[in-house]
Amino acid sequence: MTHLTANILKTLRLLPRTALILMFLAAPVLAVPTMRADTGSTIEAPAPRKSGVGFVLLVSLRRG
């Protein structure tokens, strides 16, 4: 077996493994455009209630 033939056989043996690794790496990148950017899928935190304690604290600190 010549040196060239050995290199070709080694490359052909590594090709399926390389293709599998590239497929796993490319899957998330290719899946992003297929997801629709819908406002229904956004989860937001509830708005905090305003109690006004900060203003009272500010006024009391300025007087002291």
C-alpha cells in the first residue's frame, strides 16, 4: 500500500466522525431561524409595586 493510499483511507475513516461533529455543532445555529419570534413566548417578570418608601426615606434624611 502506498503512502497516498494510506492517507486517503485514513481520511475516509475520519470523514463520518467529522461530519457527525459538524452536524452537532451546526444544529443549534440552523434551528434559530426556524423558531418564530413570537411575543407570546416571552416571559416577563411582574411589575414591582411602588410603595413610596424611598421618597419618605429621602425626605426624612434631608431633615436630619
